Amino acid sequence: MNQLKNAWITVNRQCNLRCRWCYAGSIDFQKTSDMPVPLAKKLIDLIAQTGIKNIALTGGEPACYEGLGELIGYISSRGLNAVLITNGVALSDLAFWESLRLQGLSSLNLSLKGGSEEDYRKNTGVEAYGQTLQAISNVASSDINYVVSMVLSSDNIGTYLRAVKDAVDFGGKEFHFSFEHDFSVLDENEDVYDIQKVFQLVDGFQNSYEKLSEITKGHFQLHQSLPICIWDKKLIQKLTEKNQIITSCQLLERSGLVFDTDGSLIPCNLMHQVSVGKYGEDFQDIDSFMAFWNAPETKEIYQGICNYPGKACHYCKEKHHCGGGCISNWYHYSYDQLMEAFRVEKLL
Ligand SMILES: C[S@@+](CC[C@H](N)C(=O)[O-])C[C@H]1O[C@@H](n2cnc3c(N)ncnc32)[C@H](O)[C@@H]1O
């Protein structure tokens, strides 16, 4: 369970979009917080020594980071897989895309933020839907592994298939869907969450499943982050048989390393407010890192964050597979409130 599998380096927090749901918004898409390239290289050296093979560069928007090509080249020269997480806008420029590819990029996650020019502008504040589709076309013409990803929420679950269809028309072949998470409580924001949105999302996905399968020819994965027990069992079975579902995450499995722009180890990209430790202070080489990572105090921090949300979870046979869902859920409602709302929903 605790084997390290993947690492993420957050190279910046600045971005060329202003997505309504984005966690980088809570620090105002800071332009001043770019990670120094030498620090990024030291982290790559450290990660390489842990045995992790995949290093994802994320942000903010990594395409706005000056050292991006250099870091891709550095990761690749160490025999590791450089993965780019991007909104794709900058990759509509074929020469820029080629320059990254030639540095040895291994794979790409290109995220779509809407299903039409208007929708995209509404969600991101920028008119760049056409550019994102052009980027998909550029990437699709190369031999690089890539997925087109989309964050689903109750706001877009009724319309997301439009975006998927357009992406397929421009060459998208593999799709990845995840759910919107709201960690703004960590910024001490007041919480105004409507629990019904959970069921709108679940029902919306369920109702769109057949059409989604038809459009993508079944080539998608849903990274769902709710307790599995609130889903229709038959749908979960179908998704599992077709390898179309991911139910846990690196945090619940303690299988990933996520570094913020200042070298802090954070539990998850969406939790920049929580530093577990920091490069240069708590560790600086593989020996001090492993001592830090395996220290009871560090394990306790992760255990404290990842407790099962409900008593019933402890007795559930799916518990390792499910993990209880994303911890951000429990900032808005308790497990018991969710289950009560689920029972009422089923009666309606
Ligand atoms: C922050 S972005 C960084 C990389 C790049 N700028 C992009 O948009 O793909 C990484 C991914 O996290 C998603 N994301 C941002 N805020 C989120 C949230 N509150 N809940 C779930 N996903 C979120 C984005 O939509 C994007 O797909």
C-alpha cells in the first residue's frame, strides 16, 4: 500500500486561464512563486532515487514556466518519464509543442475546460476553446501517449459530452474524468455546499454513460472520489470490468510525492496550505528523505488526514479499494449526512 509510484512537481502557480473551480485561484495564480530551476532539478534527483519512474510537471500552468523544456529534458536524461499536465492552450503553437516533444516528453494530460467557445470563456475567463482543440490535434498527430481530461461537476455534467465529442473530432482518443473538489475551507472560507450536487453528479454520469461509451468507444477512465457505496452497483461492476474506473488516490494510498513551488511536500496538489515537510529543511538527500518519510510523525500526519469517513467503512469489504473517497468531501458534509441524503434520494 505504501509503495511510492508517482511524483508531481508544481513548477508554478501562474496560469494563462482563470478557471472558476481552480485551487490555484486561492493564492491568486501568483506570478512570483515560480520554482527555481535548480530546486526542481534537486527534487528530480531525489525523486529518481526513491525508485519512482513517473514525474508529472504541473502548476498553475507549466507551459507558462520558462524552464519547462529544460526540466523535461532533465527528467528524460535521467531515464524517467516526464509527464506534462497542461490546459493545452500554448500547445496550439506547433513549434512550441515540437520543442517540448523533442526534449523527451513521455506523456501528456491535456485538460478541457468547456464544451463550446462560450462555455470555455465562462469557465476560464479566456477565449481559447479553439486553441485547446488545435492542441489536441497537434498532440494526436505525434506518437506521444496522452489523455484528454476533464473535471466534472454538477455544473457541467449535463453538457460535458459536447466537449468530449469535439475532442474526439480533433483526434482525442483516451479520456480521463475526475470530480471537482473544494478545499477552500482550508483558506478559512465560509462553506456553502449543497449535498444534492453530489447526486446530480452521480446521476448525470450514470445517465450519460452509454453515450460517453459510444463517443469514446469506451476509451475513458473515471477517477471517482466518492464512497463507492453511493453508486449503482451494476454501473461500478461494468466500469470495473472494463477498466474504466479509479476509486482511490495517491493520498489515500500514500503512494505519491507532491512538491509545491517552494520545495514543500504537500499531501495533494489541492492542499497547498498543508506542508508535511520541506526540501532543504526536513530532508535534502535520499537517506534523510527516507528517514523523514518513514518517521512515525510523518506517517501520523497522513493517517490523520486519511481516516475513513464513517464507522461503516471499517467493516466494508471495499475499504482498501475505495478508501472512503476524497477527504475534501468531509469538509462540506459528514459521511452520515451523505448516507442519510442517499437513503432519501433512493426513496424519491
Ligand atoms: C491546476 S491544473 C494544473 C495544470 C494545467 N494548468 C491544467 O489546467 O491542466 C491541474 C488540473 O486540476 C484541475 N483542478 C483545478 N482545480 C480543481 C478542483 N478544485 N477540483 C478538481 N480539479 C481541479 C484542473 O482543471 C486541471 O485539470
